[in-house]
Amino acid sequence: MRIFLAGATGVIGTRLVPLLVAAGHEVAGMTRSAGKADQVRAAGGVPVICDVYDLDALTAAVVDFHPDMVMHQLTDLPDDVARIAESGDANSRIRTEGTHNLIAAARAAGAKRFLAQSIAWEPAGGRGQVIQDHEAAVLAIDGVVVKYGQFYGPGTYYEGELPAHPRVHIDDAAAQTIPLLEAASGVVIVADTA
């Protein structure tokens, strides 16, 4: 399968690219940072430098790759968890405008499948409606919504401690995403069972 992965250099994207390649898929890994192109290439993907908010460039990049699936693993979160409240608007924009643009690009490219990450808990700060609208947009095109628990493990906000439930180790989250490439449209929760 040809997969256009938006968010290829994020905490889960860096794990997904090599897993997807190892499973025999051709992966275009999108990042907005030219400095991270080598990271995508080293993992076996084709780097695509693009900003999700530049609809024309995004559409051209997705159409050029001609994917079977577009995978939305984008977030806009700070490296420092103490600043997460400050980034609420930026992350909401990824879930609204970013999702809209990725769906439009996927349609223009004729991609038959769409998978997008979401969260398995109620967000703070009244951002629940943004999450609901994001998920509804994905489901409206027969996509798959993956509601991940809070990530823990290397490179996450919880490297040395466990967050509250729902939670999932970042490596497990990536591994459990691979079988969902063939999932029927709907919502899937990926979280530890206990």
C-alpha cells in the first residue's frame, strides 16, 4: 500500500515509518521541517517537506505521491508539558483546518483510505467539540479514527512515569496502528487494558 503519512517526525510518526516500511508499504513521510527530511529517509520513507496549512502545496504533494491511504498523525504540541495549555489553540487548528486540508488532498489524490489519530480522554479547556468535529469529519469520508490513550515511554511527556488511564506505551500504540490500515470505517481505541 502507498501511504502518505502526515506527522512522520512526531512521537508516533517516527515509530510508524519504519514499521510501515518493514510491513512492505511505500511511505511518503510529511514534515514541515526540512531539517527532518533525513530522519524520514533513514527510516525508509520518502520525505515530503510541506505545511498542512498550505492547501495548494499539500494537495500537490499528496496527488504527486498518489497514495492508497492518507494517515493523519499531526499534532501541534510543545516539547514541554508545562506549556501544553498554551498550545491548545494551535493543536485545535491541526484538528480543524489541518484535518480539512488533509481530507481535501486525499480526495484530490483519489486515496481510498484515511486514518486519523484522536484522543481517548476528554480534553481540558473545553476542546471536546473540536475533537468531536475532527472525528466526525474523518468518519464522514468512511475513515478510521484511532483514539489513543495518553502516550508514555521514550520521547513522550511521560518517559519515567505512568499517566492516568487511558494510556498506552508509545511503541505499543505504533504497533497496534499497523493492523488498522485495513480496518473498516469507525472508531478504534488503542489503550492499555489495565
